[in-house]
Amino acid sequence: MENRTSLFQQKPYLLKYRFFPFSEYLKEHFSCKVHKIPLHAGFTCPNRDGRVAVGGCTYCINESFSPNVKGRSLPIKEQIEKGKAFHKRRCGAEKFIAYFQSFTNTYADVEILRSCYEEALHDTDVVGISIGTRPDCITDDILSLINGYAKKYHVWIEYGLQSIHDKTLDRINRGHNSRIFFDAIQSTKKTCINICVHVILGLPGETREDMMETAEAVASLGVQGIKLHHLYVAKNTALAEEYFQGKVRTLDMNSYIQIAADFLERIPSDVTVQRLVGDTHGNFLISPIWKASKAEITCGITRELERRGTYQGSRFHESAVATNYSSSFPVQNMQGHVAEVSKLHTIDL
Ligand code: SF4
């Protein structure tokens, strides 16, 4: 108990939320309110254009989670200006992180990437950049470009992993395996770039044990951030077809809250949580329909951890950090195949 008391004194956010919200992380790093601005730079994805596969991940329809996809004709400068005005008005944000969110934001020639990233960084209110991508779309040249920004800016790469299990990655047509993910993490860890890993809970065929294995693998990586999403079925996706054929089920809200709490218990408490619930926009959602806001679900996870008397990292042991984590997941090496190219505490993660 004494240990836990001193932990809560050192990390008061753990007592309040039972996890490490990104908003608290930003407060630790900046003296003013900072907010991310989602951007669509006009990139596509090798898992959709045929380079890796066509059709994309079975659950993917970018319009359902990136409403700004419709605004692709807007120059990045204008997207930044609109985002600044919105977040200044909404929450009093003063500085911003340019978040290249839609599709695969390292899937272009280095000079094209440089031009896009620097158009965003040119704005004097932009203090950081966060780049969402696939682990098979990163090269040393791209890492070097992004790492160059770390001298002056707060820099993140967000890698979509979703699951550590290759059988699941195959089933959802990710087009890469866990070996490629581990290689990307190892390369990125040689730089000053912060790493955030995206995971989906409730993927087809996965048991709770499978998801906890993903948690333990992610916990062992020494990354700085995670995003958790629940699997949802959106219209016009391959997953929707599977759903209507009865081959796929989604989690009910209480099950998701339990599993997300289980997951967080296994993640080190210094890994910031940038998202705890998937987000859909517009009229795309088929299932699950939970009738609860993101804030209420996030609050439910906090309450569940409180009920258990646990918190993020309470089941994490330093000894679990594997330097050779890849050996736990022997998979075929495919590196390079794309390398060429709350009402309890309302919280805004
Ligand atoms: S990698 Fe991302 S953008 Fe590409 S198909 Fe999968 S979810 Fe969609």
C-alpha cells in the first residue's frame, strides 16, 4: 500500500484517471494548452492502391474515422488555420500538433513528404508533428527526415499494429506481419522520435488471451504512447459483409470496458494513452451501437480500474521488457516489400 501511495503522489493522474491521459502528458511538456489538429495530406495507402493489396484492411473506410478526408482539396496551411480556429474556440488551445492522420502519411517520396510536413511546421503556433503510418512504409531516409524535426519540435510517429498475432493480421488483410512492425519499432527507437502504437480490441477470431498477448508485447517495446480502439463495423467495408454473414461479432460496451482495463493494467504507467475508444463520424456505423459518449466510456474504464483497485501498469513488471521481443513471435521476414516508396472526470485525451 505504501508503494502505491507513493506512486500516486509521484503520478497524481494515476489516482485521478487510473491511466496516463495524453492531455496530462501535454501539460507535463508544455506550459500552455496544446491540441492536435488532424490533417489529410492527400496520401493514399499501399494496402488499398495495389502495391501491397487492394481493398485495404477489412474494417477500413477512412471517411468513418477521418472526417477531414472530404476536405482533401484544402491545402495543409488552410487545414491548420481552420483547426487552430476550431480548437482555440472549443478549448482555448494556444499551440498545436499537426497530426497527419488520414491514410498512410509516409507513403510518398521523401521530398514530397518534406514539403507536406514543413507546410504544417511553418505555422508559428505549431509546436509538434505526429505522423500516422503503417510499419511497412518507413525507411531510413524517411526516419532521418522526421528525426530532423525533433531538434525543434515535439515529434511522434504513430504505427498501426492492431494485433500482434499474424493470424489476425491476415484475417483483417493488414498486408504486413508483426515482424515488420517489430523492425519498424527497432529502427525508430534509434532516433529521437516518440512512438505511439495503435491497437484494436475485439478483432475477428481474437480471444481475451490473444488481446492480452498483444498488450504484453506492446508493453515490452519501450514506446511512449498507445491508442486503443474498439472494433466497429462500418458501412461499405469487407468487415460489414462478414458481419452480415454472421462471421464477425462486436463487443458489448461492458466487455470492452473490462478488456480495455485488463489491457491498461499491462501497459507501463509512463506510456501515455492517446485514445481509449474508437471514433466514428457521419452515418457509417453498423455495430456496435453503445448509446454512450466517448467520455462516458472512458469514464467507465476509469471506474472499472477504481473498482478493481488497479491502474495502468499495475500488472506490468520491468522484467517483462524483452530486448529480443521478436523471438517470442517468430514470423516470416517481409521487411522492405514496400520500403521503396467522462462524467466522473470529463477527459479530452
Ligand atoms: S493501413 Fe490504414 S489506411 Fe490503409 S487500409 Fe489499413 S486502415 Fe486503411
